[in-house]
Amino acid sequence: MTSDYPDLIADIPEPYSELMPDMPVRTSAPQTWNVTVADAKFHWYDLIAGFPAVPDIRDPVGRYLRRMQFDLEAAVEKRLIYCVVNRPIIRLDPSRSVQWGFFSLKLTLPVLVGVEQKRDTLTIELSVPMAATLKKPSVSLNERFVTFNWGGLIEARSIHDILQDYPNQFTAPSTVRYVGQTRDPAGRLAKARLTAVQRVHQKYSEDQDTLLLVQRMSVEVLSEQGDPAELSANQNAVAADALQKDRMDLVECTLIRYFEGEQMRGRLEPELQMRRERVREIGAANNLQQFRIDLRLEGADNYHDLMSEHAAMSRSHVLDCRIVDGEIAITRVPDKAAPAGKH
């Protein structure tokens, strides 16, 4: 199957009759869902685009790239949400030297900003890691990575890691271009072979960096009969996955509509119709009255200032939603009017 939304329409791989005893037991009471972000991580997609060679794990950058591959390969085995985001191009400048502060671990890195490669600097304060045998590391740069050699430890960090981990003056938001779900037996996202993501990358790669924001969602189910996922009859793998699939399919469809706009012009009509049918099915199967998606994340930085052509910039996207005739009606809660917890 070559679809870019494989799990939404994937065939059950085993004979349906054999799975029937393990299919989920449903409850009849109305449900309300509260969806929050359990954790989130950015991966710099440009580093895997273009089908790079197998990383050399003897090299610090190679080990970094291999860990990133492992993370993405693990993600495509799970039902996680990802957003393809763009940020302004920024690179380290190996033609200039780093500068150390007097008697401190304050390090100033030379950077190039934007397509015009405007010269700037970024100052960070390092902490000595446990495995270090040196009080101050030797530092080497290439355009995308800085490598710290602490003697007993050598670590590579991408420029986007540095910008997320240390306070800095570069505060551009992340622009969401595409929303998807990681679950894909073919693992195409991790191999940079998912056509829709390739299209986004090709369209924007000349003047922006492309990253993947991978989010693990937590769903709290409020109902007089409790959460069906907690029933003893639903503790088998098939039932648990079917209930989780309902929840992540609906979150995915909602965020597509929110960030890509009501018309969702980047999607073909057969996909849109399939998603409408899936939304109706989820709403009916779960007697779902309303649901809230809260994208706030504790300790978030400006990389979590999300926006799109259809959604204004915020670090506090909170959406109150209902299903109306197979469409998801979304009301964005004003930033200062969205209390944490239940609604």
C-alpha cells in the first residue's frame, strides 16, 4: 500500500474471525475525552532526508544520527502524532572561532542565520557531565553539529539541540505544515520515504529547516461507566490497540483540520472522505459527546510556539471539539482562559 495514511485504512493482518474474541468490549455511557501531551521530541528531518549512507558509529556525529534513526524506528511501531514543522535556517560557522568566557564554561558559538547567512553568535553556559575527565572540553564545529570532547566523554549536538537546550535570542516559532500518525509497518517516516513529508521538505528546504515534532498523547476518558480500556475484557493486545487506534485517529484528524484549515487543501478528496467516515465511526463507537485536545507541555521552549497558515502562534493550543455530521467542530480556547485539568 502506497498511501500516506496507511494505518487509517490498513487491513487487519489476520483473519477477522480469529480476532473477534479479542475485539474491545464497548460501554454505552456517553464519554468525554481529555487529550494531553505526555512527552514530545523534535528530530531534525533534514539530517535523514536524501537517503544518507549508514552512519559511522565510530564518529560522534555518526552515533548521534544512529540514535536518531533508532528513535524514529521505534516511533513508527507506536501510535504517536507527528507534526512536520519549518523553522528559519540556522547553521554553525566553522570559518570562525569559538570564544570562552574568563574562568567559566560560557561558550560563544559563531552562527549563520537565514538564507542570507547573516553572521551572529550564540552564547551558552555548559555544565560538566559526570563522565568528564576534563574541566573544559575541546570544541569542534561543522555546519550542523558542535562536538564537545570532555576526555572521558565525546558528545555531538546539533545546532537545533543547542537552541532548544539553552536560552538564546532566536525566538522564531515552529510553522506546522503537515500532521500525521507515526504508526506504519513499512517504517517510511524513519526512512524519509513518506511522500507527503518529502513534498513538504522539497517545497521549503531552500529557505527553511524541516523538523519532526513527535508527540505521545495521553487520553483521559470521563464516563459514568469508566474508561473501556480499563475493563478486564480489554486487556488483550488486540482490544487495547483498537481502543488506542480510535483515540489517536481522532486526535490526528482533529489536528489536521486545525493546523491545515477546514478545507485541508493539501489532501485529496478520497482521503478526506475516508477520514470523515472514520470520525463518524469513532464518535458512534465511543458515544463521544465532546473532547478537548491540550497541546501545552511543561517546560516548553519557543520551539513549541506552534503556528500555521490557519492557526495563530501560541505555546498554548487548547481545542474544545465536537463531532457534527462526520466533521470535527473546533473551538480554540483563548490562551489565558484554558485552565489545566478537566473541563
